[in-house]
Amino acid sequence: MTKEKRSFFEKLTGASHTLDNTDTQTSMPVYSEEEETAMPMQQQSQQAQSPQDWSTSEIAQNDAEGQLTIDVYQTDNDIVIKSTIAGVKPEDLDVAINNDMVTIKGERRQEEVVEDENYYYQECYWGSFSRSVVLPVDVVVEKAEASLKNGILTIRLPKAQTNKVKKIQVRGF
């Protein structure tokens, strides 16, 4: 025996009918445990692979670019962006500030060549990466600073004094 299952909208609003007056009700039957049967699993095709099976050459061929994880927060005077960038030299990083956006680009190079069949696990990302973030407030681009210490990139962007009032003199002719 099947029961009619209420839609998410119906559960959320407590409504017992659909909003439109058409008979296109999308309900799903609910089965009891006795009626439930096992669903056969299909075997994975040879082409479908898990990320652990990807080789670095396949990733490079796809031109995939890694995305950095970042923390963005504010202090009284600055917007601060922090990111873990282990194994990257400061000269291999490019930090660009354009209007209201900061873009961090770089490349993590693998120093030794290891054959794919010799890996037990390969979870580290090797290759180019980037991340762009929209800034929540105006900043003074000329005073921005970036430093890399112990694998942590820290970018400090001084906030612009947008609420500062500038008085100008009105000239008469």
C-alpha cells in the first residue's frame, strides 16, 4: 500500500494543496519496509575514476586550476586576507588588486617525479591555483601589504576613510 508524501513546500507552509489549480501534483509514493526491495548497483565504467586515480598529467592536461581556501576579516583599520599556501615561494605568487577585487595566483611545483603507480595516496594539489575575492569596503591600494610566513599568506589592505568629510570653498564670480 502506498501513501502520498507531502512536498517540501507543503511541509514548510503547512498547506495541504498545491498553489495552482492544475492536477499536476508531484507526489512520491512511500513504501513500507516490507515492500521495499533492494536496488541493484551498476558497476562503474572503466572511464569513471575517483580523484585518487587521477594522475598529475591528467590534471595538467585538463588545465584545471586549483582554488585557494581563504579567511577574510576586518580589524579597525584593515581588511585582512589569509590563505595557507605551503610549498610556494614568494616569487611564485602574484597578488593583484583591481578596484574592489583581490586576485591571488600562483603555482605549486612538485620537486621530484614519482610514477603514478608508486603512489598510495595523492591528495596534495600540484599546479597552478588562483582565488579572487570581492572586497567588502573600499581600500587604499597604494598601502596594501602582503607577506608569506610559515606557509601562511597574509594580505593587509588598509580601509579607505570614506566617511571623511572634505569641505571645499565656494567661489563667486
